[in-house]
Amino acid sequence: RQHFHPQITITMGAGKNKNHRKKRISKHVLEAQALKKQTETENELLSAAERKGTADGAPSAVTTNATAEQEAATTEKSVPKSKTRDPEVASSYLSLWNYDRTNNTKTWKFNKNTQSWLLRQMYDFDKVSKATFAILVDYLCQGGDGARSRVEEEAKRRARRYKEWEKKAQQEEEEEKGDIDETEEAKEKTESKDKVIQSAEDVVWKDLDDHDKRKEYKRARKVLDALKASSHTK
């Protein structure tokens, strides 16, 4: 009997512990299931709220962020990377130079890129205004001999081009009035001149109306007169 009772006690104790473990596992599973169900319910409520907001014209935060990123990418692609300088920047550059020269503030700094842009666009009325051009002429007169020489040659070329065009236009007008027949030799000379290889700038100039051609000529003459006057004072 002493050997029999301990065996029963051990078996009963083992069964009790086993049942206790089963109860603990079951409780854990129930809690996990309840938490999962609660999470699913919350997600369904959020989805319903987002659908309602979209229907009312109020996009969700996710949609808004995606749209913002897409718009930013589109804007970045749509803006061309150009080396063209803003005319206002060039105008400010000359204004500061003029102010510094008058007041000796020493705040102006030379910028090669801006100067090059001004030299290329100085006969473009849309990019270089009349007031900016007036300062530019003074600016060029203060330049070195090399820069002055290049500016002078370009002004001469433009002035000569206008005078040749003006002469040709007058001849054509006289021929129309007098009904003069142009000789074959004269026609060949005119055609040969017209067939000379033209630069892109010459093609653009050819499309200008008479008034704009005259305006460019006046600018070229102002440059030439100013350079000539400043050369005597040096």
C-alpha cells in the first residue's frame, strides 16, 4: 500500500497541471482572436470613412501625398533647363554697375556670363529695353580694347546690312514706279547676293518688319557714335 498511494498522487497531480495548462492556452488564443477581430473592425470603419471623404470631394491623406508627388515630378520635367539669363538679372547687373560707378560703393562684381548674354541680346528689343541699352552703351565704352573692337565690328556689320537693304528697297520702289525692266545681268547679280549663305541671325533679321529693322540700325549707330566719342577721351 505504501507504494500504491504515491503513484496515484503523482498521476492526479500530473492531470491537474495538464488541465491548468490547457486553460491558459485557451485564454491566450481567445484574447488574440478578440484583438484580431477588433483590428479588422477598425480597418473597415477607416476604409468606409475614406470612401465617404473621397465621394464628398475630400481625398485621403494617401491620395493627397501621391498626387503631390506626381505634380512635383511633372513640374520638374516641364521646366526646361536653360542657360538663358533672365533679362531682369542683366538689367540689375547694369544698374548696379552704373550706381557703383557714380557712388563708388564697390558693391558691383564683374560677371562674364551676364556680359556675354548682353552682347548677344543687345539688339533684341524684347530682352534689352531702351533704358537698359542706354546703360549698356556706357558700359561697353569702359571696356578693354579687345571687347570694344568686337562690339564695334558687330555694330558696323548691322549698320551696313541695313543700309544695303534700304538701298535695295529704294531701287525696287523706283523700278515699280518707273516700270523699268531689270536687265538679266542685274537680276543675276541680285540673285547671287540673295543666295549667299546666311546665318540664323540674318534669317531672323530678314523677317523683321521695316520699323524693327530701322530700330536695330539706330542702336548700331548709337554704339558706333559712343565708341568713337569715348576713344577721343581716353
